[in-house]
Amino acid sequence: TWDLTSLRCNFGSFCECDFRPDLPGEGPGLECDLAQHLAGQHLAKALVLKLLKAFVQDPAPNKPLVLSLHGWTGTGKSYISSLLAQYLFRGGLRSPHVHHFSPIIHFPHPSHIERYKKDLKSWVQGNLTACGRSLFLFDEMDKLPPGLMEVLRPFLGPSWVVYGTNYRKAIFIFISNTGGEQINQVALEAWRSRREREEISLQELEPIVSRAVLDNPHHGFWRSGIMEERLLDAVVPFLPLQRHHVRHCVLNELAQLGLEAQDEVVQAVLDSTTFFPEDEQLFSSNGCKTVASRITLFL
Ligand SMILES: Nc1ncnc2c1ncn2[C@@H]1O[C@H](COP(=O)(O)OP(=O)(O)OP(=O)(O)O)[C@@H](O)[C@H]1O
């Protein structure tokens, strides 16, 4: 049987599939959701919104949008990615045009690297042929078998157009903890010298994070040429979360459960959170990662 959508998709570069971007600042939309719910990430929020708006408004982008998210555990990298999927694609993470790769699930055996390479390449190519507006999410980039990511390089640049499908409309997001310790150090030094957290700039973090990636042989970009050829549109740093950010996460979670903010619950979650460094007790050891599960203990 003929599927009309895929027929249109195969023959036209206009195919937008499930792509329904909803980004603007007023009313519901990604910007509003991030403003309300994303705690403590002024750089990531501004950068992602700016790049995404420009990309989505461009009917013929000259390369795919390629973002690499970096930061300590539980600081919102997966969270922002799932919101992005939700506000770009009907069905969000469950849309058939949103593809999520996790090393443990998809690439568990380093000895199968050649097969993974072949499969990944044909998977990306096949899906981009079906829909130029696809989102590819790669989690835990620092746990991938070495060499795998080099098959993606041709898809991330400006010149990959095949069979009338515009490969340059895709979005690639890469997530890792690489650079997290370095970002934490900058945030700690800022705090120690009484600088506002919001004064920390991308210009100061970007080279530090890029260096950490280039120096990490376990990161998927290692020797892939992706960094060297400047195929990333942005390195997006996530700052470590402080006590008041964790509090924000607790309030988000309670609202999500349809519950009023209860001081005892907020306090109990904060009391059970561990902070570092030892002396200052400033940043949450696992960000907001275990907030949801701990809340249920105190309700
Ligand atoms: N900055 C934040 N603002 C609001 N909520 C957050 C933030 N960071 C984390 N959370 C909450 O904590 C949960 C876990 O965070 P998330 O999975 O995004 O962490 P991560 O940065 O991807 O961590 P990891 O590096 O361990 O994968 C999210 O689903 C979200 O509910």
C-alpha cells in the first residue's frame, strides 16, 4: 500500500513530516517552558533558543544544526533535549522522526564496531531520506565504541544532499559529561570571587570544554574530524546546580504531580541532597537527577 506521506516525502524536499515547531516566547512553547522550568542554565537556555529559532525559520539551512551538550550529571542535558523534541515534533520523543541512541542499548559490544558503523550510517541515511527534518540524539558520547562517530561526519557538514532530500534540515544533539569538571571549576571560582553566576560567559567556557573533548580518547568525537572540521554549531555548557536550583526542581516536580508546594517536602529533599566541594557545600552532587524519586519518599 502507498503511504501518502512517505510518497510526498520521497519526492519533495518540502517534506516536513511530524515537524511542528513551537518556539515563540509568548504563551506555550519551548521558550516559555524553559523560562519556567529550566533552573540555573542561562547559557544553555539562550544558546539553544537562539540557534534553534534561526535554524527553524530558515527554509534552506546550509548545514544541519549540530549541538554538543556538556556538563555534570543531572544538570538538564537530557531534560532540554526532551523538551526540544516535544516542541519540535508531534509526539515528542516518541515521534518516528526522533532517534535516540544510547551506547548501552545500541552499541554495547566494542568488538561489533564495524557492524555498528554500517548500521548507523544506513539508519541515519534511511531516516533522512524519509524525512529531512529528523532529530538524532546521542547520549553518553563518552561511552561509545571508538571510531563509530566518524560515519556521521559527512552528514554534519554543509554539502550532503542526496536524491533531492535536504539532509541539511536535520538536527543532531550529542550529550556527554566531558568538560563537566572543568565547567564546575569555573563556576566554583566565579562563586569564590563573588562573581554573579550569570556573568559566566560562553566565551570563557567554550575553549575549555572543547579542549576537554579533544583531550578525551573516550569521547565519540576523538579523531573523528568532527571538532577539527568545525562541524559543531555550538558547544553548550551546563553549569552545576546550587541549592536554590534543586529547590526549583522540587517545585517543578510537585507541580507536575499536581501537588501544592509543601515546605516540609522541599526541605526534606534538600536535606537529603549531597553537595560539593566538601568545604563550601555549593553544588549538588547529582544535580536534580534523583529529585523525582526522592520526592516520593517524603510525600
Ligand atoms: N537545570 C534543570 N532545571 C530543571 N530540572 C532539571 C534540571 N536539571 C535536571 N533537571 C531534572 O532532573 C532530571 C534529570 O536530569 P537530566 O536527565 O536532564 O540530567 P543530565 O544532565 O542529562 O544528566 P546525565 O549527564 O547524568 O545524563 C530531569 O528530568 C529534570 O526533571
